Amino acid sequence: MTALRSLAFNIAFYVNIIVLMIVGLPLVVFGRRGVFFMARLWSGSSLWLLDKLCGLKVEFRGIENVPQGGYILAAKHQSFLETFALLRHARDFAIIFKKQLVWIPLFGLYLVGGRQIAIDRSHGRAALTQIIAKAREVLGAGRQIMIYPEGTRRPPGAPPRYKFGAAAIYAGNSAPCVPVAVNTGLYWGRRNATRRPGVAVIEYLPPIPPGLDRDAFAERLESAIEAACARINAEAVANDPRLAPVLAAGQATVDDPRPGHASREA
């Protein structure tokens, strides 16, 4: 039954994306306002489909921790679920993405219209310098920067692999950072089409104030996110023991020691 419900959702999910991108195309001329309206519509409709077709709800915690104005939102990344779910409470955000995505038909127009941050990863340190400069513009305008500190999806419970991007943006700006913990990977697999029923949690943690040095910030960010993820992962398994093998597989993740290689699950 779970497989059939997952299949139905996956079909509806991608049809929904295509329809919304086509229908909402005229709104792109209104710039960020039109793009963000469509982004929140996509988020809400996708969460509704996930609930109705798969029995998977998303619980948002700690909304009161989200400040007004410009801030850095640094989220744990376990699945594609949080990619659209986080848009539900975003007001005027900018996401850092590789510039090649601009050339995706229709989707690229929304990225440009929403004034997101495109970077060329092949430029190495120059790309990081570009990110910091663009982030300063976004935060200075009272907007929000959304970033995944590990740079890619990690299975729930896997050993953390935080990169320098979030800390560099924080050190180069005077803005608070809101850490975000998730356990979405227990329900939405990274490399399979299964969508398990239950209640996934996305938790906004207390903001880290500006002014820390980069190393102190990086340590505090990782500590806050990992502790909260461990707590909500354990909570999910306690409520549904069938999730225990999923968490155990993540905890047994073995990373490829060669530079530039992604992790592989045990």
C-alpha cells in the first residue's frame, strides 16, 4: 500500500510542479512578489498532496524563533521534502544554487525573477567570495539567505560533514543565523521513491546572534543542529519503531575518503 500511495504522490507532485510553473508564468513579470507567491503555493499544495496521498504530515516547530528582517537560515538537509516545505514560512528569501539551473526551461525564469543567487562552483574560492558579496546585498535589503551547511543531503543519523559556506556568510555579515533541524529523511528517502506515513518534524531553533568568530559560530551551529536532529530522530522512532532500520542505516553511513566523493549508505 505504501508503494502505491508513494507512486500516486510522485506522479501528482511532478504534475503539480509543471502546471503551477505554466499557470504562474505571467506572475514572473511582477518580480520577487509574484515568484514568492507561486513558491508558497507550490509548498502548500505539495504538503497537502503529501498528507492526503501518503499520510505524511509535516509539523513545524519553533516558528517563534524566526526573527524579522534579514537573517541566515541554515538547515539540515536530508531529503527533497524540506526543500519545498521551508518555503511555507519564508517571506523574501534567496537560495544559493549552481548557475546551470538557470537554463532549465520555465524553472530558470523563476530563479531569475526571484533574484536568487547563482554561482559557478568551478571558480573555487572566487565562488565563495561571490557568495559572501551577494549575501551582503540580500541581508542588507532585509531578505533571508537559505543555505544547507553540509552542502548536500545526508541520511538521518549520518556523521555530520559541515562545510565552510554558512560560517563564511555569517562571518562576512552582521546578521543572526537560525539553525533548522529536521527528521524528514526518515520518511522521504534520498535515493528511493518511498514516502512513509507519519509526522515529519522541521524545527526552527533559537537564533545564533551575530558577532561570534567563525570557528565559534561553526561549532555552535553544528552542535545545535545535530543535537536537535538526534532528539527528533529518536522521538520519531519511539513513535514508530518501523523507522528504526532507516535510522540505523543512516548511522552506519560510510563516507568515501577520497576528496569530492559523496557518501554511500551501508
